Amino acid sequence: AQSVTQLGSHVSVSEGALVLLRCNYSSSVPPYLFWYVQYPNQGLQLLLKYTSAATLVKGINGFEAEFKKSETSFHLTKPSAHMSDAAEYFCAVPGRGNNRLAFGKGNQVVVIP
Amino acid sequence: GAGVSQSPSNKVTEKGKDVELRCDPISGHTALYWYRQSLGQGLEFLIYFQGNSAPDKSGLPSDRFSAERTGGSVSTLTIQRTQQEDSAVYLCASSQAPSGSGANVLTFGAGSRLTVL
């Protein structure tokens, strides 16, 4: 079954600096890839979704992710971090039977003023 | 409803007690999922319901865990004889009828935080 790997559970970034969160998928090219964000005391919400229509995917709040088959990656970026970006970010891929999502372990982003 | 609603938002219980967690999905969403979120462990799939089909229970960690979905809507996750390792946030999500391609976007509730003393 497909899985995704996110390294570095905690990521600290200065306000105004680049946010880069890494996600690598296993084995075969997945038809879909997702990034979700979880703000404190809230459920997860969709940030963006890759559908193979375009390798560069733009999401909400200025985030984007680029699918790179050669690197089996789908890294999430934002050019300039804002304090409101402090949250936990999860990469996900369709799991077994395509009837669920398999999530990475998440990245807790801390924004330093 | 407008979103996925979960209750209680917080539950503290003593080891050995049974707990029930409730999920009210978005109206019209036929698929319902339960996940467990433990510190540093990401999201662990527990169970999946789709319409009137038999649920996919492959993620339930032990026979102390069970879930049901009545009338294709509200779902209850029950944990019997709770243990300290059951302490986690239990997240419910729903989606429209899955296409089988894995394209569906899940809408999550805010979760039920369970603490077992």
C-alpha cells in the first residue's frame, strides 16, 4: 500500500522566511496527493490536492506544492511565513483500496517573530 | 449540518471504564472515517463506513474497539475497558461517495480528546 514520509516532526521558521515541508511517497506514482493543515484544537482541513493535471499545485493561504516524479516528492512551500501559519501539516496519499487516506506523521510548524 | 460534529470534545475517564464517542457527518456524505491521532504518531486509520456496505474495520487496534453507524448517518466509536494507551484524539471525517480512485477530499471534525487516567 502507498505511504508517505515526512521528516522532522518540528519545524521552526522565522516570520517572513521560506516555509519548506518535505513529503516523499513510496513506490509507484500515486494518482493523488494531499496536504492537510490542522490549526490548534481544530480538525484537519485541505490545503491542496495533486491530481496529475499539473505538477505545481496552488493551495489556500499562499501555499503551493510541486510534484516531482524523479524525486518521489511532493514538498510544500510558502515564500514568506506568517504567524498564522503556525499549525501542524500532514501529507497524505490514498491508502489501501483507495477508500481511505494514509497520512504522514506530520510537521509541527512554529513561526518565530 | 454545515460541518462534521463530534462529541464530547474532551473526555477524561478512569482505566477500565467504557467510553462512547459520537460523530455527526456532513449531510449527504455517505463515507465516514475514524482516525486516531496520538502524539508524534500522526493519524492512524481505524474504521471506514460507506453507505450500507460492511465497514472496513481493518484499522481497529483490538477487540475493545468497535464502531457502528446508524441509518447511514451518525456514528459511535466505543472503547471498552479503556487503557492508558488509548489516550489520544479521535478524529471523525466524512466525504462524498468515494469514486474508488482515491480522489475524495475528507472533511474532519475537531476531534474528541480522550484521556485515560
